[in-house]
Amino acid sequence: MLFRSKDIDRALFLITDPGNQPVFVHCQYGRDRAGIVVASYHMKIDGYKPEDAYREMKDHGLHWFVYWWRSHVLNYK
């Protein structure tokens, strides 16, 4: 599954809405889809550099077969 920037933007809109707090982000195993949403959050909200956000995804168990998400994280604005 590939993510589009508008999907990530929508997720971040929902996550940052105070009316939705607290928020628990997860997917089946909590690594891949959740990881890309959290990485995008860190970049947009917390000011992470894309390389640092991607490294965190890998450090927390990103599966090797979703390697193409690297380009999404490195190019997400």
C-alpha cells in the first residue's frame, strides 16, 4: 500500500485535533503504516529531519519489503 501525501495530511489533521485526544496510532503490527504516520507527524509537528524520522521507523521495526516508503518520508512536506 502506498501512501499519498493527502492521506498523511488527513491523518495528521485528525491526530492533532484537540477534540480527538488522546490518540493511539496503530496498524496490524504497529510498524509500517503506523510508522509512516508517526514519522510524518514527527517531521511536520516536531521538526524532525526526514533522515531522522526514517531512521526511527527502521529502528522500531519497519519491514524490509516497504523500502519504497523511504522516498515518501524523505520527500514529505
